[in-house]
Amino acid sequence: MENFERIAILTSGGDAPGMNAAIRAVVRAGIKNKLEVYGVRRGYDGLINDDMIKLDSAAVSNIIQTGGTFLKTARSPEFLKKEGRARAYDSLKKHQVDGLIVIGGDGSFAGASLLSREQNFPVIGIPGTIDNDLYGTDYTIGFDTALNNVMTAVDKIRDTASSHNRIFFVEVMGREAGFIALRSGIACGAEAILIPEVDGQLDKLMDLMEKRVSQKRSSIIMVAEGEREGNIFDMAKMVEKKFKDQDVRVSILGHMQRGGSPTAFDRVTASRLGVAAVDALLNDQRSIMVGIANNEITHVPLNKTIKLNKSINKGLLEIVDILI
Ligand code: F6P
């Protein structure tokens, strides 16, 4: 075991519910292991500008139930540059930090991996993004809360959709991936789910609409924001054009998906991953992500999490085909 005395933690990229629970776990696990823990504010921007505070156990009281990240976050263009990363490393050295924990998604891990390699410095990643699009972990912190946010919103849309016999196209987040759309679509009983990982969905959609419109039934079409077969408004127009008497509406759920109190699942996942990240540092791991696979903690090289794509769950796709 290296002689660790001081570690730092930051959150980076889009915030995700459960990040606070992970920070709390890192701080408390660090203190249990007699480490000093520093919190970096505003992600890599704060690291570059030496914006750090010492965190004690009380500093992370009463935050497990809150959404967002109390350390704040940023997408840092400066950290993409080698000079930016060198300045960030200067801050770490100035405060005699021996290891860094980064909570974020693949963009944040790309920076973490470069910093670790360029400075030969231990960096551990904790997967935190609502998109769940990171290779090497079944779940990312925030995904479950986002699913529940979508489900609550779409249940409400369903009431009005069915009252008016309307077709609703609902767009959910996920960047280039369809994990949120697929799982929330199943949870909401969506009549169709359009995700970037599956081709040829538009023809199928038209056939399905033909049937439902003739039966005067409402429909929820869940569309991932990264869908490649077309823009949600164009798809809605296509359906409107073909079924002239049919009312069609579009609803973009947007950033409400990222907010709110984390679910129990996200709080527990975040707590497990926070403790695992401190353990990993103390066991001389460097440049890895701690993840969860088959409910066990795993260690995956940061490089792999950036380069490899996580595949969509085929079992869930089959369920969609059966249930629609
Ligand atoms: O990565 C999380 C995410 O919410 C994506 O689903 C979405 O595409 C993106 O961030 C939005 O980013 P911003 O909040 O910077 O607009």
C-alpha cells in the first residue's frame, strides 16, 4: 500500500442525482482510513484554479437525499488541453494530495485517464451520469432516479393522451445512447420505443400507428434524444401528414430528468461505489473506474471505459417486442 495521507474528490460533466451520496461515502470512508479528504469545487475548472476545501464528516451530513452536486460541476474546455491538466496537477501537488477520485461520465474519464498517465498519478473514476452509457458497469449513479422522473412525467402525459385519443412523442435524454428511453419506455408501457441502437424503426412505427389510429387508441412513442432516424418534430409531422384527423403532440422532458432526490437504489449504489473508490486507492489501483457488474464491485481500466461501447440489453429489446 502506498503511503496515502490526503485524497481529493470532484464531480464533473452533467450532474446526476446520487453524486452527493457518493461524495459523502468517499469522505466518510477516507476519514475511517485516517485520510484527509479535500473537495474540489466546479469540477476540473476548480482543480485548475485551485478551488479546494477540506471536508470533514459534518460537511457531508444531510446531503444523501439531495439531487445535484454540492461541490458543483462543470464541463471544462481548459482541461482538454495539456497545459490545463498540468495546472490541475500543480494544485494537487500544492495541497499534497496523493490520489484523486472523479465522479462523472466518459468525457470526465477521458480527462482523468490523461491526467493519470501524463503525471503518473492515481486517479479513480466513479460512474456518475443519468445516461448509463459507460462500458464496464451495469449502472451509473443517477440513472435510476432519471428513469423514475421520466416514468412520473409520462404517467401524467398518459392521462391527457388517453383523454383526447392523441399520439404523444416524448423525447428523453441519453446523449447518443438509448438506455433511458428503453428502460423507461418499458416502465411506462410505451407503445413504441425509438433508440439509436436499433435501425428501421420508422416503418414499424407507421404500421403500428395505422392500427392504433383505426382503433381510436392513444399512444406514447418514447424517443431517445440521440435517435438517428430523424428529429422528433419531423417524425411527429410525418405521422400527422399520414393520419390527417389524428391529433399529435410532442413533449421534450429535458433537464427535469436530471433533478430531484435520488432513489434508494441510486443512494445505495453511490454509497457502495464511494467506499470502493477509496479502497481502490488504498490498494494501489490507478487509472481505473469502480463499477458494478452482476451486483459485485468491479475495477475497469479508465481507458476501456472510454474506448468501448456498452451494448444495449437484448433481453429488454425482446420484452419490448412481446409487450407492444
Ligand atoms: O450526460 C447527461 C446529459 O443530461 C445528457 O443526457 C444530455 O444530452 C446532456 O447531459 C445535456 O447536457 P447540458 O446539461 O450540458 O445541456
